Amino acid sequence: MSNNHRNSFRSGGVVTYDTAAGTRIHDDRVTDGRHSFIIKIGGHGTFLTFDDLLGTNPRELDSPPGNLIVIKSELPHRFTNVKPPACSFVLHCG
């Protein structure tokens, strides 16, 4: 891993989804990173990205367990229609 601070991982961890609602529409800008890396470890659900935080123009990304999703941190997204138990591993990179 590079010693360049701009390319370092800033935060991360395992996220568990206990309800079918999953997450609200959000972006990851508060993590102070440029990209979010998301690997669904287990469970099923729908991963959506949007044009804005109001949910305009939803787009579904293929997200079976084991797939890596890489998005810019400012891109609004949501994980919904979850069939618990489900969990993902998330890293935010500067």
C-alpha cells in the first residue's frame, strides 16, 4: 500500500443489515474519501445508485455475494430489498 496519504484507506468495516429496509439513500463524502469499495459478504438485496439524494434515476448494480462494487464517494446509493441476514465489507479510500 502506498504511503501517499491521498491513496490510503480512511475507514471501513463490516456492515450488517437486519431488516429488509437496508440503508437509506446516502453518499459517503463524510468519510473524507474519494472512493468506496463494497464487497457483499452474504445475503441478498438490491444495490442502487442515484443521480442525487432524492433518488432520481435509480440504477441497479449487480451485487451478489463476492462481487466488488467501487463507486465515487459522492455518488448517492442504497442497499434495499434485503433478505436478512446480510452483510458487506466496506472500505473508504482517500
